[in-house]
Amino acid sequence: MTRAIAPSLVAVDWGTSHLRIWLLGDDGSVVAEHGSDEGMSTTPREGFHTVLEAHLAALAVPLDVPVMMCGMVGSRQGWAEARYLALPATLADIAGGAVRIPDLPRDIFIMPGLCKPDERYPDVMRGEETQLLGLHRISPVAGDRIACMPGTHSKWVHMKDGSVTDFVTFMTGDAFAALSSHSVLRHSMADAPVDSASPVFREAVRMSLDCPADILARLFSIRPASLLEDLDPVHAKERLSGFLIGEEIAGARARLSLPAEIDIIGGEALSALYEAALSEAGITCRIHDGKELAIAGLAGAANAMPDGAAAG
Amino acid sequence: MTRAIAPSLVAVDWGTSHLRIWLLGDDGSVVAEHGSDEGMSTTPREGFHTVLEAHLAALAVPLDVPVMMCGMVGSRQGWAEARYLALPATLADIAGGAVRIPDLPRDIFIMPGLCKPDERYPDVMRGEETQLLGLHRISPVAGDRIACMPGTHSKWVHMKDGSVTDFVTFMTGDAFAALSSHSVLRHSMADAPVDSASPVFREAVRMSLDCPADILARLFSIRPASLLEDLDPVHAKERLSGFLIGEEIAGARARLSLPAEIDIIGGEALSALYEAALSEAGITCRIHDGKELAIAGLAGAANAMPDGAAAG
């Protein structure tokens, strides 16, 4: 009988609405995983330790296996506040910036966030910094690179030779949810995924790229299109998505110097939408899986811990 | 004892969340008024006639006094659908376009809406057309004029010699409500009115005018400003308002040719905000009270009715 090998590290991404746990072997590969919807919005502060250890017990993880966590678990409303590192931040700063939660029987670390304390353009990220660390481990690039990380609060990140030098957050997904559910547009929306191949989506992206200024009018126009032209609810949603994603790209162009090719870090469906939208802006993409990069980043941070909480 | 004079006309503005009734004398002056929150969202279709006649009975209005109504009461979800007139529409078209609700003991008319059946920029209005009629009665202008009508769905209207030739709707107020209550920004907002003299408001307007493209980033930035700089919730709301109103003006500039002076039609607080914002764009304003214009428009439409349902 083969003796089961204990994992070297427990990698955790703990956000507002989800908890993901990966057990990593010595080489950084995933040997087991668990996901649940026990995000922070459903876990009281005193409950974090209990919830985590219950899962680790179920996964038979010995107490001497350390845990490296990223995500909103390190925010003010999370388990323990892990500070923001201010830009510019090297990836070594990020990797070495995890903080140990005191007074626990197990070594549990939380990754730092990043902040831009700019008076005109203040910004913060928490969780994405770990994926950027993973990006540089898996796919190192010398010189400048731009990473686009689509989501509720999409991040566009300028990195140079392993440092994060600038980033901009666009509340695209958040605005999409708020407008499609709580504005007049809710009467026109289908409850269906947006197809990246849809010409309606692509045309909407183009309109935002060509004239970002009239976004508040173009968003409203979805409603009269329903009333006057019987706009299909699926197309209405594609139009809303294209208008907003196109507006995000227009904003990224205004704020950052965009190269001909950028990195996208995210889930499959959203990455496909952004790839299609970026092609309308003449930009090609290297697509990276968000989960894979989070795991690589957490493993990289564990390697950087002084007591050698290493895994791959 | 002076005998009470029956009104010549009942003017009604019946919207989604409000009902306003004005009794007008021969000269168009208001002799009595009543307001309530019995908007269409709380009134079942079969209830409109009952609700109205109950108020008219309480106001002792004889059955031979006609009623002229504007607002969403004429929409598909209202009492009776009054069609849209397509642009271009003369003010005479609007005045003469009211439809009588059939089979009622009283003459009750509903104003038509306006529509722009443009494939790329479709648009609709319902209720504002009556205020435009009132504008031209109270304050006629030869040649071109632009009217800005701020609200949940702000309208910008191009009129020429008594015709409505173009209009654009911006969902500014709707987006403000959705984002301030249902996005991440809800954690940062005060529940207080926005001060038009606030330098925070004006600076936010300027940022939108200078660079409308990055609106989705500037909106998000309110959140890190709260986290990193302890942004006062009152200032957070002023910033959100300024960003959105500034974005609307940037869009209006992109879509319409704006003169040095425009008309604002609206309520007092919102008109003051827009006047302040427009001054940042180098545009001065003639401010008109929205209710006064609605009344004048309804009276004008009554004058145009063939059976002489006239008042002022």
C-alpha cells in the first residue's frame, strides 16, 4: 500500500463569496482541492479559523502544513488585516510581504494587497497581486507588460521587470450588475451568458471605443431599442456588456500606454469576451487562467517565507 | 358671498411615483392643486379612473371640466397608451396630438410622447414633450435652442423655430441611484443632498469633461479614496454626482452642437447642480421650473383641442 504523501502547502483564495482550497505537493502541483461558497459575506470574523480548520481536518492535513492565503480575507472586514504595499512594489516585496496570523497552532499567512496612494487616482487591489506573482513565475517577461484582469472590479496593471509600477481599477462588472438588475434596463435584459462571437456585442464595443463620451446615452438607448425595435433581450444584454467592456478599454487607453499584445488573467468566459473586445481595439492577448496563477503565486510566496514554508 | 368659480381645466402630471393635479382658471393660473404618491407603480390599471375621479370629487370639480394629462400615464403600462410622435415634431403636432380616452363620462386626454426611431440612436420621451410645449409658450425663442431636462433619464433637446428636431437621453439619475445603492460605492455614500457650491462636486465635473473615457475608473476611485484617504461620505456623494453629471455634459457635447447658453427645465435643486456643472463647461443657463412648464404645456394642449377644452 502506497503511503499517502502529506501536502507541502495549503493554498487558499478566500474572497467575498467563495472559498477555494488547494493542497500542493513539493513541486507545486495540486494534489487535492475543495471549493465552497463560504465567502466572507457569510462567515463571521470569529468563524474563519474554525471554518478553515474544519476543511483541513476533512482533507486530513497535518497541523505542521502551513497555509498561504490571498483575497479579501486579508481586508479590514476579513480574518486579519494584511496591509497594502504601496507602489512601486517588486514581486519580491509581494512574495515576502505575507503576514503570519499570530497565536495560532498552525502557520497561516495572508498576502498583502497593493495600493496607490495617489490623491487624484487612488487605487487598491487585494488578491490580484498574488496572481501577478504567479504570472511572473509561470510566464516571466522582461521589460514592460500590461495585464488586464477582468471582473467585478477589473484591474489593468503595468509591470516592468518584475515590479508593479501602476494599476487602474474599472468597476465594469459591478456597474454591469447594478445597471442590469436595478436600473430601467432590468426590463430589457435576458438572463443568459454573453456570446463573445456576437456581432451585437462587438458593435457595442466599437461604439464605446469610437466615442466613450456618450456612454450614459448609449446605455439608456438599450431601453428605447426594446420599446421601438423589439430588441431581443439576449442582444440587449450583449449590447450592455459590449458598451461597458468597450468603455473600460477606452479608459485603459486613456490612462496607460497599451502595447500591441497584453496578458489577460481571468476565468474562461470573461477572458473570451475581453479577447474579442480587445481585438476590436487592435490588441491581441495571451490568456492565463486566474486560478492557476493564484496557486502559482501562493506557492511562490510560501517559498519566500523565512521559515521555509515552501512548495514548488 | 362670492360664488366659487369652477376651473376651466384640470391639468395632470401622472408619473411612475407621483400624481400631481392642478385646477386652472380661464387665464391658465392655478386655482387649486393636489399632490400624492399614487404613481403608476402603486396603481393598478383598473384603478386610474377611480383614483382620479375620487380626487376630482374631493376638489369639487364638475363633470364638464376636461382633464389634460401628461407623463407615464400614457405609456404601455399606464392608463391608456398614447402613441409616440416621431421626430421631427412641431409644437403644434404635440399640442394637437393628445388622445381622448374613450367611453368615459368626462373628457380626459393624454399627451403623446415623442420618439426617435433611429437604428443607431433610438430614443423616447414621455412627459417632457409637454414641458417643451410650455417652454415655447412662456419663453418663445426663434431659431435654435437646446433644452437640458435633468432627472432620472435626463433629456437634451434641440428645438428650432418651434419644432423638436433632435433629442438625446442620458440615464444619469438612474445610474446614480443604481451605483450609490447597489455597487461597492454604497459603503462610501452619505445620505445627504449634493451642494452645487461644493469644490469637490465641481472638480469631479471637470475631470469628466476633461477625460470622459475613464469614467469607470473614476467611479471606482471613490472607494479607495474612502479606504486610503478617509474620504468624507458627503464628499464621496458629491464626487459621484459630479462624475456622472460631468459625463452627461461631455456626452451632450459629443452628440449635439451646444450654444453658449441653454435652457434648463427641472426642479430647483437639480437645476442648481446642472447650472454649476455647465458653468465648468463654459455654458450659461436660463432656468425654468419644470412644474410651471408642465402646467403651461397642458393648458396649451387643451387650447388646441377641437372641442375647445381651453384654459389660458
